[in-house]
Amino acid sequence: MVVRSSAPATGALVVSRRAGETIIIDTSDGLIEVSIARIGSGRVRLRVQTPLTVRVDRGEVHRANLASAAAGGTP
């Protein structure tokens, strides 16, 4: 059986990185570079470098913006 969906294809990548190491994401808007800036005290600080056309938010901010837009507000 073939199941078709209108949802975009997604994928997940789980990798181990040390401080100073990077992950590169190649998009149609350009490269996105995610670097591990610092690790400590149960936290990881990331540095995300993107083209100016790419918006980057924390997950909870993104979800709040989506909820606001769905309720008729502006993110």
C-alpha cells in the first residue's frame, strides 16, 4: 500500500559535537551553521549563523508566534 501525504518530508539527525564543532545545513536560502559555543552546568549554548532571510527563534517563541497568528494576532 502506498500512503501519500501533503505534509512536507522531514528528517532528524542526532549527532555528538564538542565545544567549537559545527553542523552545516544547506538550504535554498544559503548555509546555516550551528556551532557549539559552550557546554556546562547542564546547558549547551549554541551559535546559529544564517542568511538574513532566515528567521531563527527558540522553540517556545516559535510556537507562541504560531498560536498568536492563528488567533488573529501578529507574531
